[in-house]
Amino acid sequence: NDLERLAATIESDDAPTWIVLTATPSSWPGYGFSGPTDLLDDRYAEVTELCGRPLYLLRGAARDTPVDPCGTG
């Protein structure tokens, strides 16, 4: 299923640099996403919001924080 693939991708060496959440992680049943964002918190840091959505950056990746195109972050 999609959440299993997401979890496997986040845990892999090919994890994406950025993740923008479009759903509340607490609505994801299991798959390592216990609590609000345990799996994300292990590898990512929330850096800002884009259009009201949390933006996570892979820990150890040096990137400038993008400008929120909606002006909400």
C-alpha cells in the first residue's frame, strides 16, 4: 500500500530531501507513523510551512528554506 511504500522510501538511502505533508500523520494507521510523526522525526526536521502545510527537510541536508508562495509560513 502507499503508506508502506512511503515508509520504505523515507527509511532508504534514496530518501527525498523535502517532504510536504498533505495529510495529518496521526491519520496514518501504523507503518512506523505512530504518534504524530515518529518516522518523519527520525530522519527529518520540520523547517517551515508552505501554504499551511508542514515542510520537512532531511536531516543533514543543507538547503535554503523555500519562500512560501502563499505567504502563510
